[in-house]
Amino acid sequence: MFKIYLSTTELHEDDDDRRNAWDVLPEDMQRQLDILRSDELALDEAEERTERVRLVADLIASMTEKQLLVTHRRLMGYESGSVADLIY
């Protein structure tokens, strides 16, 4: 699950592609990713990746057991429904 979420945070050339990938992430995390990418922080590539890893780890650590199971089933295709359905 970590790898799947981390891959959604990676850079995309097109803002629309980035937004589509981010749809599976909570809005708060999307805002935090926008801040990371802003010129205000002026992070180099390694620092940005470290922060993205931390954000994904924090997201997963904050999920309840039920949220983790439901999300995993949806991401792996074991359960119907959309990964974009709110479970938080």
C-alpha cells in the first residue's frame, strides 16, 4: 500500500494527470503536497522525496485497521467500489 500511495505523489508533467492521481489521497494531504511543490519551500529533489515519504507514512499510520483493510482490498481489486470512495 505504501508503494501505491507513494507513486501517486510523484511528479507528473501535466497538472490534470497529477490531480487525477491525487484523487485517491485525502484533501489535506493534497494540500500538503501542493505546499511541498511550491517555490516557497525551495526543496531540492531529495528533500522533497523525503517529505513525500513522510506524508505517506503519516497517512497510513493514521488509518484505522478497518480503513487499511478496505483500502487494501480496493487497491488490489478484491472489493468492488472505487479507491476514491471516502473511507476516512
